[in-house]
Amino acid sequence: MKQLLTVFSLFTIMGLQAQNPTWSDDVACIVYSHCTSCHNPNGSGPFSLLTYADAVSHASSIQYKVKSKEMPPWPVNNGYRKFAHDRSLTDQEISTIVKWVNNSTPEGNTANAPAQPVYSTSLQIPFPDLKLQIPTYTVPSITEDLYRCFVLPTGLNIQQFITGIEIIPGNRNIVHHAQVFYDTTGKSSILDAADPNPGYTSAGGIGVSSSVLLGTWVPGSSPIFVPNGMGKRLPSSAKIVVQIHYPEYASGQVDSSKFHFRFTSNTVRNVSDAAVLNHSSNMVNGPLFIPKNTVKTFREEMISPANVSVISIGPHGHLLCRSLKAFGITPIGDTIPLIDIPEWDFHWQGFYDFKSPVKIPVGTKLVGIGVYDNTVDNPHNPNSPPQDVSEGEATTDEMMLFYFSFLLYKNGDENIVIENLDHGQHHLNCVSNDQSSIASAQNAELLVYPNPSNKILNISLPNTSTYKIQVYDAMGRLVLEGNDIKTINTESWSKGVYSIQYSSGDKFGVKTLVVE
């Protein structure tokens, strides 16, 4: 009975330790994997989170943002469809950060901290086949968000296929998001010529109905790449038109954003980007009109005319939009979940890459559903009191679009792994010291023998050459610590129950040792 009480006491102590995560052992890994792609000295985040001191100085804000799930920005419902390059935090990761802040942000053993990710000014497409840049542009005095479009001739005389696009904001403090289109009609040049300043203003799209979207940048984005053997067609006659969203606080600041394109000389399959579901042509209960003081649900439908593979999807709405969802219903009645954003945020939108291309069989009904709230209960309502709102390209108007990146289906497309495309993320194998992690990591079984022990204890971790050992007594005191320990002489140890904690990469576990 005494031994059982000792064991119970030991695991009670371990449980208390597990509830106190540290920066070095728990939090740094989460921050480096999910936050620092923006929050680094060269990133779009308002402050860096590369060091322990950085994180401590913003601890309260971090805790609030992760608890509310405002950060990292990932509004999609992972329970409906999982996407590649997921930035979201698990409930366990959120709990770890909250406990860390509540426990006064302990640093822990710095030797256990993961290496800081390196973010430099080097580019992922450093030697582009086409390099474009907007004219140096000073944002005028504005009292509302500005959507400025810049027409950029390519100088190309033959058609090209784009395999990569890198959008490089010239001033990350004021570039809220940027979109790249091409225009073959010349209308964008006419709009540009009519405005005496660089570019022209157009909200929503670029003011050209037949323009083709090529890519989008939002904070946290990485360059856009398509899988091998695919490309986005750029006609020889096209001009690139970029639309940049400058928020109202950008008044007087200067931007000179750049755009790098990578082409392929190989024969590739053409990837198209189009608003397959949209309020203009396939809304079944339109028009998109939301009277003041009402909440309305709209539905868009279209039938797929061919077997296609969808590699990414980009929903779009404005400030009255509260949720967007898209799915397919196949001819045999199966449902294909595509995307669900239960709490739409106009300020965080973009394309989402599927983990692998999603096959849409011919005859599938594609469905988009959007909920729009034009009441005082909508905190994003641009009008107070609410006013009638119709479809339009201004932010205070409304839109309901689902952009698809797609191509004709080819047998085996489902096996292409889009997740492997480099998006500049630093995903680490984070292992928390929460009890749930300890329980789930017992598969990494440490061999300890003989146990009970009274002299020489042998230790090994199969299939692992490097590991760390920490031994605690029944009072939770550290007795021994070291790397790659093979034997321990327990002859001089006090009799009783000990805890051996071990880790190797993403393996972690706890072993009980009895010394007689």
C-alpha cells in the first residue's frame, strides 16, 4: 500500500509539472510552426515572435488572440474539409499557450528550445522569368480603404504557362492584400489612362468583367505554385493588372510592390481560375440584395460539364457576409465537401489548397451557400443605421463568389500531394508535456531492465540513436539528466519509485522505475 501511495504521489507531481508548460519545451515550437512566418523582422506581422523575450512582451495579446481563434488566421472549418498548409492551432496547442501565460510565462531549460527559424529577405523565386513592379506610389489622404489597380505590360510575344507567382509587398505595413489578374481586352489600360495618378481605383475586381485571376497574396501567404505538369496560361497579348488593397491608415505612405513569375518550357496541363459559383450567373434565389434589418441566405448552383480536378478554392464576400460554404452533389447522390467558413472575415481571405486534387465528376451539382446579415447585430456592417445593400464591387456593396483553380481530370490526379509544395512554412513536430501527449506518446517505448533494479540498470530506445533522459524521484526532484545514457548504477540510490522521462525528436514518454 505504501508503494502504491508513492506511485500515486509521483504521478500527481508529474501531473502538476505537465500543467506548467515552458517556452523552451512547449510554446516555442508552436509559435515557430504557426506564427513566425508573419511575426518576424521581415514579415507582415506588427511585431516579431522569434525570441522568448518577444513572446513574453506580447504574452497577454497572444493568449487573447489564440483563445478567440483570431490568430493564426484560419477561418475554415477543419471538421468539414482539411486543407494543405493549415495554419490553425489545435485545442491542445491553444491550451498549452493559455497555461503558459497563466503560469507567468516560464522559459524552462533553454537547451531544450528548438532552433529559431531563419527569415531573410531572400526570395523563393529569386531568378524569375518575368519580373514586374508597380510605379512608386504614394497613397493619398484617404478616409476609407483604397483598392488601387496598376497595369503592367509584360513585354511577352509568345504565350507562357506560369508555374509559380511570388507577390512581394513593397510596404508590408500598408499592403493589406494583393491580387494578380490578366486582361486581354485593353480596358484596364483605358481606365489607367483616365486617371492622372499611377493606376486607377476599382474595388472588388479590376473593373474588367473578362479579366482572369492568377493569384492572391494576404498576410502569411507564400508564393503560389502549381503541381508538376501543370501551369496557368498567360496569353501573349495579356497585360498583368494587380489590385492592391491599402487600408485607410496608409495615407501618405509609399509602396512599390513587385511580382515575380516562373514559367515552364515543358508541355503542361492548363490550370484555370474562375468564379465557378457567382452571384451574377448562377444564384438561384437572387438577386444579391439584402434589405436593411434583414438576414438572408443565398444559394448558387451549377452543373459540372466535365470531369475536373480542383486544386484550390477561394471564397469571396464583403462586410455583410457572415458565412460561406460550398459542396458538390454527384449524379449518384454523394456529397463532396469543398469548404466551410462558418464565421466569414472580410479581412482574412484567400485561396485554400486541397491536400490533393479533388475530383468533380461530370454532372455534379456544385452548390454555394452564403448568409448575409444586414442588421445592427453584424459588427462589420458598414452602415449605421443599416441601409439596403446590393451587389457591386465597392466594399460597402456585396459579392458572393467561389473561385476554383481547376483543370480537366486525369486518372491518378487524386494521388498528387499538394501538401508537399513548398509554402515557406516551418512546421515542427511539437510534443507538449500535457498528460494527453504523454499518454499518446507511449508508443515510443523505452526499454528499462532489470526493473525493479538494485544495481546496474540498462536503458535503450529502439530505432533511435539520440535521445534525452531525465530521472525524477518520488518528490519530483531531478536525480539524473543526460543524453544517450545506456546504463545507470542505482546501487547508491534510495529505495523507492522513480520516473524516467525520455524524448527523441517527436517521440516522448514516461517510464516508472522501482529501485529495491
